[in-house]
Amino acid sequence: MQNAAGRTALYSWVQGSFWMSFCVAVSFAAVYLQGLGYDNTALGAVLAAGNLLGAVLGPVLSSLVDRREDMSARRLIPWLLGVQALALVLVMAFPRKGIAAALGYGLYIAFSLSVNSLNLKLYVDFSYGGLPINYGLTRAMGSLFYVAASMILGALSERFSIRVLPVAGLVLCASQAAAHYSLCALLPPERTRGEKGGTGSSLTGFLGTHRRFAVLLLGTVLVFFAHNTVSSFLINITRSVGGNTRDMGYINSFMAAMEIPVMLFFTRLFARRRTADLLRAAFAFFVLKTVAVMLAPSVGALYAAFVLQAPSFALYTAAIVPYTEHSVPYRDAAKAQSLAFSTTTLGSVLASLISGALLDRVSVRATLAIACVVCAVGAATAWCGIGKPSKQSECQ
């Protein structure tokens, strides 16, 4: 397993386990919490709290990794998975609406999300150590496993009960732990600060130094407010056009399936394209996708709208990691990758709070219309923040 194919296979396992876990924690959060009796405002508050904690925790831990030699992704990930499992035990112990269920599920979301910040740092560590991994391929495998998880969980929760969801979450914690142990066995010895190019800066210092990157992050937050308004409340959107939980599970799977070709063949298709140009295209398609979802009158039309998941979310996801890798020095790599991921989480926080409250007060279509406007503003802002990376930025 010391060759590139072996490393890519193991990192695909890491990605697959994480995105299946994400499917349970985030994509089926509304299904689980509504099943316990939470209304949209209350479940939006739980989602917001979990996403906000995850958005803060990921960059804070990544900053420690950049600044302290006794901290590393391989050392922190097992602890995060352990807390994630404990949160799920709490959820299973209190399967009813209340403080314990809300606390447990919020912590489950937070510690699920923070794992990915360190997953991305592992990718950068391998790349910087001269052991490249085909990120686009591994991310495609993540989406493929997400497809399978969404289809299975949608069918099981509809046929049996929502209690299958935390059980599935525990199984996926174990899968992530096994995947990380196998991958990290191939990781080169940890580098000293001198080999990293010096000690990384603080979060505020980093954002002050990389101002255009900060503008890109701000625009991404707004774009992902719209994206997560759709994904976090997909059950509401599906029901508004006559669908049910099973339909939502299949639509989730269809979205993920649309992502796979772009991610799978990203390197081959876009090897001579600048990642900056690919990001600009992705942000434009986010706007088009949100408009298409808003205008969809039926379940079939939702499927058609989500074809645009490929040139929007899939293209962004495949391009942002190499773009960030080549735009920021290695000493700040953990922070940069974590911030790039956490901005999408902050968008989810805003969507959970604002869109959750809106859905209890106005129609689904009115909520989506607001999301369209915010998405357009975010895309324009992100375009202003996309600069020319300091190193070669073509897809690798």
C-alpha cells in the first residue's frame, strides 16, 4: 500500500466514512429532529449550534496543529471520533424531545464536522511529503458512499423508525477510526517547525495577511447559506412539491450521484485549467441551481434542478482544496484548509437559524427566493476574492 494507488484507496475510505457520517449527522438531522417533535425553528437552532461549534472547533484545532509541534491531525482525530461516539450514545439514551437530545445531537454535528478539517490536513501532509493522493478521485468516492448511505437511510427510516439513524452514526464512527488508523500508518514522520517553513500565524493574523482569501471566504459563507437552505431543509422542499422522506433520500442520492463524475475525472478533465477559473464557474452555477430549485413545481423538476449539483457543488469541492493548497504557505495549511471548509459550515449555521425561522413563517418558495438573492451576492463577493495562487495551481 506504499504506492499512490494504495494511498488513494485508503484516503477514499477516509472520505467515504466521513461523508456517510455527514449524511447521518447533517442531511438527516431534520428528519430525526422533526421525528422527535421539533418544529423548524427549534431544529434550526440545534443545527445552528452544532454547525457553529463545528465551524469554530475545526479552525481552532487546525491553528494549534500549525503552531504547536505536539499537535497533529493524526493525534487529534481519534479524540474527535471518541467524543462523536459519546454524543451518539447520549442521543440514543434520550430518544425524545428535550435538552439531552438537543445537546447530544448538536455535539454530534459539531464533532462530525471538525473531523473533516483534519482530514484535509492529512491530505496536505501527504502531498507536502512527496506522497501525492488523487484528491478528486477520493472525494468522488466520498460522494458515492454518501449516495449509498442516503438511499439506505431514507428507506430504513421510512420503513422502520428514525432510531436507526444514531445506530448508523455509531457504526460509521468505527469505520472512520479504522480508516484513519490504516491511512496514518503510511504517513511520513511529523515535520518540525523549521521543515514546515516556520510557525504558522494566528487565525486573525492569517486573515489579515491573506485579505483576498478572506474575501473569498466571506462570499463562500453567503453562497453556502443558499446551498444549505436547500440541503438542510430538503425534506420541507420535497414535501412542498408532493414528495415524502423516501423521495428526499433518493433526491439526496441523486445529488451526490451528480457530483461523482466531476470529482472522479477532475484531474483528467481540468488538468490544464486554473483552479481560480473553475471556482468562478462553480459560484455562478450555485446561483443557477438555487433559482432552479425555487422554480421546481414537482419532485421530477427537483431532480432536473439538481443536475446543476455537478457544475456547482462538485466543481467547487474538487477545486477549492488544490486552490487553497497552492495559495497559502504550508506552515498555514491546516488553518487555510479548515477555514475553507468551515465557511461552508458557517453558511449552514445561517441557513439553520434564518431559513428555519422563515419556513415557520413564510412559504418554501419565498424562503428559496431570499436564498437566491443571498447566493447571487455571495457569488459576486467570492469572485472578487479569487486571486492568482502563489504557486502553480493547475489540477494535479
